[in-house]
Amino acid sequence: MLRLFRKKIEKNAISKQLISDTDFVVVDTELTGLNEFKDNIIAIGAIKMKGRTIKIGDVFYRTVSPSTNKFRKESIMIHEITPSELENCPKIEPILKEFKDFSKDCIFVGHCVDIDLSFLKREIRNNLKGLFDPLGIDTLLIYKWLIKKGILSQSFLNKNSLEDIALSLGIEARELHDALSDAFITAQIFQKLLIYLSELKIFTVGELIEIGSIDERRYQTIMKKEAYQL
């Protein structure tokens, strides 16, 4: 209850802040699988934005040695990272410390970002014993909202994958399922979506949160990246 209350205060504090003045970090993780209780992060990619501006040189990318060697064949086929490639990578604890410093004071953005955040929260809780509960904006939710508003075509309604959404917005989708590449593609999607929102006179962080954030009490597994296809 205290955590939810603190998060509510944080939301209220920045709700009137202009999107153009806000620091965002667009994040993507690669995982050994989608079970947030058993699987692990093996790569974190992120890029910073200031409003609609993508900060090309301000990026984060690390691969990590997972705490378990239980890799799912399906996940390897998607991200093409094999256990042998991660043998000499660092453990996740120092990487998490670096990432927390990198993303400090930023609002998180991602494609189905709750999945990335659920893994990051668990790993930070288990390894750093600290509180990590950032605000998250989901580009897929914004995309669907714009369709419902008639801004984007209804023919895009069933487009859920990062690749499909990128292509529908005229964004080249290359090197998919690489954490940093996917973060950059998501940043470009977010950039375009913000342009559409500005045309609807949506300029504040509070309005953005209302459209693109899932309340934890309403979180549904349907938003998960089913079989890594999202």
C-alpha cells in the first residue's frame, strides 16, 4: 500500500510537466524465457530521449551471465544468444547498478514495457535489495489508443508485434530481438506516436500516463509478449 501511495505521489508531482521537458529511457530486455519467476535477463538495451528527441549517443547495452543455465530453445531461436556466448559475461548485479544510474530520474518507455519492468524489478529486488518502481509508458497502448481515436487506420488494430507496428508507421525494423536495436526501434515508434499526440493537443506527462500506462491492479497477462512474437 505504501509503495502504491508513493507512486501516486510521484505521478501527481510530474503530471503537469510538459512531455517536451521530460527525460525518458526506452528499454528492451532479452530473456531466457517469459516466466518472470524462473527465467532471467540476459541482455539490457536502452536509449535516452528528451521529449521527442532521441539521444543517439546516450545508450546502454550489456549482456549478462544468467543465474541459471536453463535456456529455452524457443528463446534462443528468437534472440540467437547462446549459453556459451554468455559464459564470460559479468553477473547481473554490477550491470543492474550501472543501469539504475543510467536510467535515474527517467520515465521508462517500452513495447509491452510491463514485461521488461517485471524482470528488472525482480532482479533489482533480489540482487540489490533496493526499491525500483519507475513509471512506465507502453508504446503498444498508445498505438491502440490512437487507432480507437481514428488517428491510425483500423487495419492496424491487430498489429501487435514491434516489427508490424514499426512498419505500419514507416519505420525500418532491422536486427530485431537485439535489445539495443529493439530499444532504438521502439524509440522511433514513440517519437512518431508523440507527434500524433501533439496534434491532438496532448502535451503533458499526466495525459501521456493516462493513455500509455497500465495500473498495476489492472495488469493482465494478455499484454505479455506471447511466445516472443510481440
